[in-house]
Amino acid sequence: MIWIIRIFLLAYAILYFGIGAWAIIDPVKDALELSYEIPSFMDAIGLKVSGEIGYSEVAGLYGGINMIIGLLCFLGLFSRGIAAYALSLLAFLTFSIALGRYLFALIPSTPTFYNTFFVFEVVTFILSLSFFLYMRYLYNPRKSGDVEDVSSD
């Protein structure tokens, strides 16, 4: 099971770091004169930036946060403590975003919450929470399911 968790963390490290790098590179991709075409990050997520501060916000909120989450998932490959922290952060983050989408959809005349991003967030939440709870149960010797020991204390 620990190898499944490591594969999950590696996949999410690549995914989140890649999304973060894409968000940072997107506003300056034309200036970089790349030999291949990179699709627009803004078009992919449905954003339009109307001022210079908007690019900074995209780079910070989408770029910086996602890159650090990816880095944290990568570091979790080498440490159980960091892995547990990364999994709990993924669960918290994806649940928060999915909840925001759901609450927004409750406002009359707003789009539905159900889209591919929402499905990704719910699946990520369920998997990361499951893996986190598994690791806490497996590697926490203080928590024992033996009721007899508890009652004798």
C-alpha cells in the first residue's frame, strides 16, 4: 500500500508542479520565443487578465502555490511525516475548492458546480484523505484498537 501512496504522491508532484510552472510561464511565453507552442493557461481555466497585477496574481496563486504543493508531494516520497502532511494538505485544499464551487452554484443563475475540475477535486480529496488516514493508523503506535488495554489503565 505504501507504494501506491508513493505513486500517488509522485503523480501529484508532477501534476501540481507542472500546473504551477505553466501558470508562471504563460504570461511570458511569447517573450521566451519557445520553439514549440504552449497552450494558454488562462484559456484552459477560463480566466482573462485585464491588468498587470492580474498576471502577478495568476503567477502567485496558481503558479507559486501549485509549485510548492508539487514540491511538497515530491518530498513526501522520502519522509512519512511530510507525506502525511502533504496528503492532509491535498485533502484540505481540494475539499475547500470543491466546497467553494458547490456553494457558488447554490446562488441563483450561476453555473453548475459539476465539471471536470470538481470531479478531480472530489476524487483527490477522497484518495488523499484515505491515504492520510491509512498512514496515521499504520504508523501511529500510540493509537491502539485494543479496548482491554485502555480499560486497564
